[in-house]
Amino acid sequence: MTIRRPDTHLGGTTTVAATTHAPTTTQENAPMEPVTDLETMHSRKAVVDELPGEPAPFALSAGEGPRYAFGSWHITAMARHVDTNNDFALTRVMAPAGPATPFLSTTGYTFLQTLEGELTLWLPNGLTRLVAGDSATIPVGTPFSLRPEALVNTFLLYTTDDGLQALAASAGTVTGSHVFFRSTTHNTVDELSAELDERFGISVHTDLQHADVRADVLDALPEDEEAFVMKAGRGDRFESFEQVNTYVNRPRHTGQRFFGMSTRGAKAPYIPLHFHGRHAENFLCIGGEVRVHINGEQFALRPGDYVHAPAGTIHSFAFGANNTQMLGLPTTNLFEKFFEYMNTPTNDYVQVEGGTPWFPAEGFARAREELDLVVVGPPPEH
């Protein structure tokens, strides 16, 4: 379903048609300085269903963004370096069942989130089968390989480099389709082997074999920077009223570049309007409905929809459906402690519903004092 953009004056809803945007890539791996003109960003309207080509708030309906056929894979650029101040690239991959890729390593940190189907992922500590909700965090230079197993497999790649997008734009074919082709004469593994070179910052490790050794299943996050898998619901878990927030990785695992927060909860009202001066936030709806308020406009996100809020964007979010699931990806390490200040540790995986609503006022006050958080108003009314 497309993202709804309410007219704040008329109270109506308009649907914005999807468009494509020519890709722009860069091979630099260091983020630029944060946006300093915060007042301009406070009032900037979000770009809808296309990429802005510069740091700006934007919202994408599920499947929108520049799209490429690369072998048998379908690749969608959901955010590029040029759109995110050189912080990250976000890519959606849809693939049929097929052979394993060669072992690859990249110049950036990689976070993989499985949305649909089943993947086999090989890391240095063994293989793991990934299904919807499972994730993997892979440091710079760490070899990995994956094999799509189900008839249809979809996963997200959040990367601090943009090698895959550059490769798709260079060697792939622009497509208007939102799914892979039913049949193709091109094999993704062959394409990877033939096309990779130093331009893309992706290395092939021909000396590594696909051994049938199972990796250990972790319940908590590792202490050190290493490649690891988190099965759905596992990680560092904290709870608040009718909500469970789970760190699927921490900044210590990503060179302090980002962290992942998986949230599951009941319907919930907006939080106070605020902005961040030195980091960006990313909201992906995994299930239910996430409502995001961006510089005075509301967007209703359904599964697969995405919003990027760069530094300076005045925003808030709410859960508009029962048992909503959201993946948040804040950049840098500046906001890591927010969820600890606002929640209490738990060993449970789902929220408790019912009871008297409560708000962690003391934790919120501490977050305002210590973290990159500037509150500018009460929660939006709708």
C-alpha cells in the first residue's frame, strides 16, 4: 500500500504517484559532517516515492526507488550515499532460489534483515538458516556468502559502503518491475564473479569453501566487534508500557556508525515532537502500521514502507495497529542509551497489554539532558 500523505490544511489524503530516480553513487566510506543548517531542515517537506539526491527527509512506499535486474536478483536502492550525507546505503534484494554466492567482503559494515523466505548465510563461525525477522551484522572485511532457499526471498541490506548499489547500477539493467523476472538466462553468481573489481570495494575470496558447520545460536549480543546472527526476537531486550524494544546490534559492532532497534508493540500514541542535531533516524515498518510525523506532515507506513529523517528533521512516531513491528536504524552512537533510559530490561519477547498507561518521565528527562535530543512540542494530535 502506498504511503498516505495527509493534507494538513484540509484534513484529506492524497496519493503520490511513484517515480524512479537516476542513481548516484560514491565510493567514499566516511560520513560527511552533519547538516548544520538545522532551521532549513526543520521546515523541509519530505520527498515522496523518489530519492532526493541530497540529504533531505523522504518517504518510500514498499518497493519504490531505483530498481535493477542483476542476474536473477531484483535490487532496489532505498537510500544512497548522496541521499544520506554519505552515512549509509539501504538496499532491498528479492531473489528466487539459487546457488550460493562466492564468499565476499566489503569496505563497510553490513546489516542484513530477512523479510521473506529463507536464506543460508555463511560467516566465519559457520552457517545459519535465516527466516523472516532474523538478522546478521557483518564487520568491514569479513567474508560472507548467502544462498536464497525459498521460491521467493526478500532481505534488506543496510551498509556503510555503497558497493552493491554501484555494482547494480553499473552491471545491472534498469527495470520498472518490483519483482525479479520469472526466467532469466543470467545467473547472479556468474555476474558477481565476472563484474567485481576494485571500483566497487567488494572482494571475492576464492579460497573459502561452503562447509556444513552450524554456527551457535546467540540469545544476547556479543561483547566484541564480530560477525553474528540474531534470530528473530533475540538480542538485548527492554520493555516499556505495551512495548518491547530489542537491540539487534550495538554501535560497538558497527564501528560506531549505527545500531538496530527492533520494536514490537500495541497501538500507541505519538511521542513529543523533537529533532536530533547530529544523527539521522530511519523507520521501516515490518508489520502493522507505523505513523511518522515529519515536519508537519503525517505518513502512515504499512509493511515495507520506509521513512528517512536526517538530522534537523522535526518528527514523532506512533503505532496505529495492534502488534505493530518496526525496525529503527539510528546513525552514529549518539542515541544508543535512549532505549535503556526509557525502558527496563526484560527476558521476554512480546509486550504485555493492558493496565494503566505510564510514561518514564525520569528517563525522558535524562535523555533530554544527556543525548542528542531536542524536544520542540507536545505529541501531534493526529
